[in-house]
Amino acid sequence: MREIILAFLTGFLTGVVFSLARLPIPAPPTLAGIMGIVGIFVGYLVVRYLTGR
């Protein structure tokens, strides 16, 4: 759980810095883009599960 919280805080602070610097965010700005990232992760987990790694 600690790893998840640290990852969220790192992403949050990165978003704040990019916003203050008036730079585009380094992540997909739409739900579809975020779901694409989730899909990549789920695909990775499925293959890992099926191959027993």
C-alpha cells in the first residue's frame, strides 16, 4: 500500500509542477488514454498469470 501512495504522491507533485510551469501534462489527458494504460497493465498481469511467472 505504501508503494501505491508514494506513486500517487509522485504523480500528483509532477502534475503540480507541470501545471505551474505551464507545460502539457506528461500523461493522457482523457479517460480513454488512462484506460489504455490500465489495459496495458492488465494485459501484462494476465500473461504473467497464464505463464506462471
